[in-house]
Amino acid sequence: MKQATIRTNRNMTENPPVRHILHADLDAFYASVEQLDNPQYRGQPVLVGGSPQSRGVVAAASYEARKFGVHSAMPMSTAVRHCAHAVIVRPRFDRYREMSGKIMDIFREVTALVEPLSLDEAYLDVTEAVAVGTTPAAIAEGIRERVKRETGLNISVGAATSKSVAKVASDLRKPDALVVVPPGEERDFLAPLPAGKLSGIGPKAVESLRQEGIETIGQLAGQPADWFLRVFGKRAASVQARALGMDRDPVQPTRATKSVSAETTFSSDLSSAEDLYPELARLCGRVARSLERKGITGKTVNVKLRLSDFTTFTRQVTLPEPTSSEEQLLETAWGLVEKELSPGRAFRLIGAGMSSLDHPGNGYASDEREPDAPPEGAVRQLPLPLFGEAP
Ligand SMILES: [Mg+2]
């Protein structure tokens, strides 16, 4: 176990009141569950994901595999070139969800203010517990020990006064680490770190910041407000607050997404199966990745279609079991689209989506939740537009 505590320098003139937030993030979650359940994989490079032959991507890589430069979202074919002896495991999302549920339950015993970000990651607002006489470090250690004891998995935790600093902290010394940033130390803690560590600063932003001569969060934080406005536009205030370690985003315990969807408008209308199928496949890929990222599954597959005359309608079908499988989503969605194809009928927009979602850590079986779900295979028109307003 590694622990880093930055020396406390309490600033009692804090205004608004200090909040204490943890970001808890399991280490290489899917790969760690596979190593837990399959002792023969322990100590081995494990890649969870699709097959290298079918353009699969790495959903998770064990730390043994990461040493070879493999990371998640990398094409599996590239990953096996880096690490030829890796064990490739198909994801078992049911099992990951089960483990996630146990872990989220542990979090919820600490505070009601838990905001899951995905199956293996959550923010916890522990301000109230701290107020009655404990410390963020003690709470975080308690969580780490319980998760280890009750699930066998390692979890890293960052503790700070804001979500963004806590997230940077949890990532800093992974795996199996606790990093505490005391109130008042946020800016100094962030300053030496690369700008890309900050949430919301992706690889593209890192590149453009580099062109402005900015490499570290400290250099970023030193810029004047009008510079942020020029570089980040609408996001200026929030990026600046995060760079200074002062963001005030609250932990939002209910973030229940109702549906996940993607749609595209064509530059010229499409009518053939040959043209429409790859578009739908791309959209289904986006939806499936988004579901996977959020750690949720859905039972109802939706498609949205807009004809060249702007007539817009949706079709949906409810599956027997919840899924986040891209293949199943595409197969089902294509079944719905295919029925709508006819000679002379051209489409200017298609969309694909998933609803009747099952969230991580809900602790219920989805069929207990939906007594009124339409029978298997039932297709009906939606009474309301699922994808926003119709024209
Ligand atoms: Mg993680």
C-alpha cells in the first residue's frame, strides 16, 4: 500500500465551506476480476476484450500487460503485437456488474452521496462523516480495506475538496494507493502534473496547449481569465476552476440515464441496405461503447428514422435479457430498420439507441423492475420522441 499525504495547511477563512470528496476507482477492474476468478491468470498479462481477428478493442488490461504498453481502447490486434503471450478473455459483464453492485453497496454504507461514473468508479461526498469527527484519509482507508476483504479487489482512492482534484489524486499512484490532498493544498498538488491529467483535457487539448507553451496544470492555472475564454470558449470558467483545484461541482447521487442513443443526418439521403447498414453499425458501436463506459445494460433497442420529406418515426423492440453487446444491438436495430426499407423510400437521418436501462449497483434484477415491459419481440411505435424533438 502506498500513501501520500501532502502536509496540511488549514485555511480557516475558507468560503464557501469545505467539502470532502473521495474518488474511488478499482484498479484494472475487468482484468482484476478475471484474475480473481481464474487463479491461473494471476501474475499473467490479461487482456479483456474482443478478439484480435474481429477488430475487437481492449476493454481492460492487467498491470502485467500494461508494462508492454498496452492500454484500454487499443485495438486488440495492436495489443497482441505488443504482448504476444497475453491471455485474451472475453468480457463477462454480468460478473463485473455483480462485483460492482457489492462495491457500490460498500460506498453507500459510508455516505448516501455516491455518484457512480461507471462500474468501477464513483465519487463519494463524505463531508458529513468528516464533520462528526473522522478524517477523509480514515474513511478512504476503511473503504479500501473493506473492498479488499469483501471482494479481493484493489481499489485506489483520492481524497480532496473537489471532484476533479480527487479524481487526479486517485489516479496518481495507482494501483492500490491512497492519495490525500488536504484543504488549501489543491493548487500546489496539481501544479507540477501534466495538463492532460485534468479531467476534460483530452489528447487534442493537450496538443493545442503544448503549442501555447503549456505543459503542466500549474502553467495552465497561471493564465488570465481572458486567455481561458479565448482557448476554451464556453468551458473557460470550468476549466480554469479545475486547473486551480477549485471546482465546485457537487456529487450527484442520482444520475440515472434514461436512454443512450446516437443519430446521424446524411449529407444526401440514403435508401439502400448497403448504404444504411454501415451507418447503423457505426451508431450502434457508439451506443454500445457508451453503455459499456457507464457500466449499464439495456433491454429495449430503439431506432429513429427520418424520411426525405422529414416524416420522423421510431421503432423499438424489447429483448428478453438486458445487454450492452454491440453485435446484439446492431442485429436487433438492423432488423427494425430493414422492415422500413422499400423502393423509392429515402432516409435523411437514422438513429439507434437503448432504453429500459439497468444501472450498476442498483441491486435489482431488471425483470423485477419492469412488470409492464412488452412481451418478447413486441414492436410498437413510441408515443413520445426518444431522441429529442421531432421537426
Ligand atoms: Mg478503474
